[in-house]
Amino acid sequence: MNTFPRHIFTPMALVVGLAFTTACSTTATSGAIPSSEKASAQFDFSASHVAPGYTSVLPESTYTKERGFGFEEGATLQAIQNNSSNPVHKDCITSDKPFFFTADVPAEGNYKVSVTLGNTSNAPTTTTVKAELRRLMLENVKTAPGEFATRSFNVNVRTPKITAVDSIAEGAVKLKVPRESVGEARSWDRRITLEFDGDHPAVCSVEITPVKTPTLFLLGDSTVCDQGGEPYASWGQMLPRFFKSSIAIANYGESGEAYRDSIGRRRLDKVLSVMKPGDTLVMQFGHNDQKQMKDGKSGPFTTYKAEIKTHVDGVRARGGIPVIVSPMERRNFDAAGKVVPSLSDYAEGARQAAQELGVAFIDLNAMSKPFYEALGPEKSKLAFAEPTPGKVDNTHHNNYGSYELAKSIIVGLRKAKVPVASFVVDDFGQFDPAHPDPVETFAVPKSAAFTTERPLGDEDHK
């Protein structure tokens, strides 16, 4: 069974965001706003007490391309009136299940999103916010009765179009149809979609503003890319939660791909076409690169390393900072409770390439083994996706496993002294993969979308 919220990628998904207003606007509005010289969009989830300069969004305001904003179909929302002198706090919405709010934006790029959470009812609120395809932005923000909190984060928006720059030719990313054009359309349309989850979530307002910030790009396979439905997840989806609002994370990974697919489908070209000097590209392949050995001409110490060099050379030509990550291991234990390696050659190939090219290296392969072993053969199942009862996917992780691997990536960025590590949130603290967070206390809520379809990729090696 596959259950995904409505979102179809068509040319109409590329319309300019109609709800954007000039930053100096002071008039409360209801409905669409003419789209000329837009700077920001401010949405007040209120009908009777709309804050000045904000657009009113009612619980029944379903997204349409004509309106340019609204809630995704299927939302069951309740309006709450608050006793507050602050016009933004006077009303909020809540729901007993995850709900989605979508707004068109004028162009691809980075956007600062600020959400105001909380209400004056007798119940406390806990709100988790995810963006686009389940990218974790805010984790369990709590407010007491009568308390309000405003939190900000950056969302990267992109389209398949590649604009010619330097030696990069004009064109487009070769999307996988229908996987990316339908199921993963939120990764490629000119909209921002926010998913609100949690125990009694309460949202008063949303503000969206284009910003120029450094960007941390990601390229990789199904263990890196944005997975559309539970129980699958990746460390790339969890990474935004650990970075400050002064940087954006742009995940260009895709299931079933190797370094040569990144080149052939022009994902690398797309990244390079929008990369600015000082931006960072973190890349992790290997699981699908193993297939290349079947042709008798490829392998971890030949074509794999050569394709890594192509990526590194391209990033350096654009003034960016390349970071190579070795692929994490699969879940497979021997009789002594030790992980049986299946990707050690590709981990070594990645390490050699990083050393020869003089670039930062994160050995996620080495960090994944003590993580799995700390949990043990049975408990480690709780870090991997289980699409059907009793059938564990030993390659792809769930939210908990991806969350711990994302923390391992942060440790690796710090150890390698990659400049982007300075943007890590202040409360990150220390993390040791050999002593992971207790799975029993992991509390990131599951998303609404669910699928039993396994991400594209290689078969489990056992």
C-alpha cells in the first residue's frame, strides 16, 4: 500500500507564488495577492483577527494553483481563538493528525521560513515541522499554555532546469518518471510545503522570505536522499534539524544511483550551476556502485575513484568545498555479534580518493558498525525500515536510524574541520556512535505518508 499526500509535478507547479507581498506591506488581506516585485509572504491562520500585512488562511483554505497557497487535501483542522494582545497570536489552528500547508514561491533558491507556535488553551503544545519531502526542520518544539514561540529555518527550493554557467551547458536534470515527477514532486516544484506533526500542534502564522545564505549540498543514493514515505528515511532528511537558520541544506540525492548516475543524469551539473563560492557538497555513494563490478570493467579502485574525482574537480572549479563520505554498512551480523562488512572496498576507495585529492573525508562506514553493534543483532532492527511486519529492510533506515547517522555526519564534519561545521546548532553537544541515543526515547513523530515500495537500489547483500 502506498499513501502519499496530493502533489503532482506539472508545468503548472512552476507558477510564481501569488501570495508574496512586499516586505513593507501593512494591509491585512484575504485571498490571492497580485504578484509584482514580491519580497515575502506572511500567512495568518485566522479569519477574524488578521494581523496587519498578513494574508488570512482559513481552516477550509485548500491549496489551489489560482490561490497559490493553502492546506493540502485531507487536512482536518480546528481554529482556536487566543486571548492575546499580539495580533499574530490571536488565532491558531490545530489538528489531531499531521497536516500540510503549501505556498508558491517566485523562484528556486533558499527561503527563510518562520513559524509562530502555541496557544492560550489549557493544553500544552508540541509541534514538529518537516519541509518538502519530510526534511526534519524543527523537532518537538514545546509551548506551555499561554506561551508562544517563533522558530526559523531555511528551505531550499529547486526546479529541474539547468542554467548555463561556465562550462556547464543549459538543460535539465533527467528525472526518474514517475518516481520524481509524481511521488517526489515536492522536491522539484516551485513551492514550499510544510508538514506539521506532534502532540496537539498549534500554528499561528507562517512567514516565507527569500534569503541569500551559504548552502550545504548533498548528493547520494537512497540512504541520503529525501524518502517520500514512512517507514523509510535517510540521514540527509534528518540533517537540517542540526543546523542553524543561517545556512540551507539542499538534498540532491536520489534512490538507486551511483556516482556515474549523478554525472549522467546531470544532478552534479545542477548542483554546480547554482553553487556559490564557499558552498559545500557532501557526497556519499557506494551501495549501487557495487553493481558496476558486474561489467568486469569497473570497481572501487578504478571507475569509482575516477568518478569521485570528476565531482571534486567540478566543485573546486566553482569555488566550493567537497566532502567525501564512505557508505554505511548494511545490517548483517556474524555469530559473535559483529557486523559482516559488505562495502569495505568502497569505503577504502572513498578514503583513498579523499587522501589523493586532498579533500575532507567522513568515514561513515566505520561509524555505522559500532552503532549497529551497540544495538545488537535483534535491537538493531529498530534502526531499519520495516515496511511490512516481520520483514526488515537491512539496507534502508527508519527515522531513528537515519537520525543517528545524521549525528554521525555532524561528528565527521567537525573532526574533518569542514567550515560548514560552524553552522551546527549550539545544543548539539557530543555524540558517539558506539553509544547511540536510546531508541526507547526517540520521539520524532512519523509522517502521514506511508509506502511499502522499497526505494530503488541494489539487493541486500547477506
